[in-house]
Amino acid sequence: MLGSGDESVSCIACGASVPREDAREYDKHGDRWDRDGKRFEYLCKPCFRGLAKQPRRGLEARLEAAGAGRVDDAEFVARFLDAASEEQPGRE
Ligand SMILES: [Zn+2]
């Protein structure tokens, strides 16, 4: 289906398989240069928007509440998105 060279990645939040070029690289450590011993993870566009639209203010508290650094990344993102959606009733 896809042209040669395309690569699919899995969204760590919802598990959707999306073309890598359409995915958003996600690195909660914010350190793109230290690639040793870790792989980058990806978010599909809807999930990425769910994260990116959160206001900066209070973000640290939200990250902390979601278990940043204490749970694995997929669990962390799931919690984070869950908390975000709870604060916005009506948004599915
Ligand atoms: Zn997703």
C-alpha cells in the first residue's frame, strides 16, 4: 500500500499505527541528542494535539500528577491524556 521507504510507527497513547512522517516524535526528556539506550516514541496527530494544546502554566504539575518519571511512558501519556480530557467535558 505505502510507497517504498515508508515506515509505520505506533502511537504510544492510543496505539494507532501511523506513517512515521505523519507522527510526532515524542521525547519527554527533551534531549534529542542523547539517543543512546533509548528509542524515540511517537504520537499520532490527534494525541499530539491533546498534549500540545495544554497550557504551559501548570504543565509541570500535570506531568507530575500523571506520574512522569515514575511510570513507563505509555502509562504516563495515557494518564496525562485522561486527565486532560476529564477537564474538558464534551471533548471526545
Ligand atoms: Zn494516538
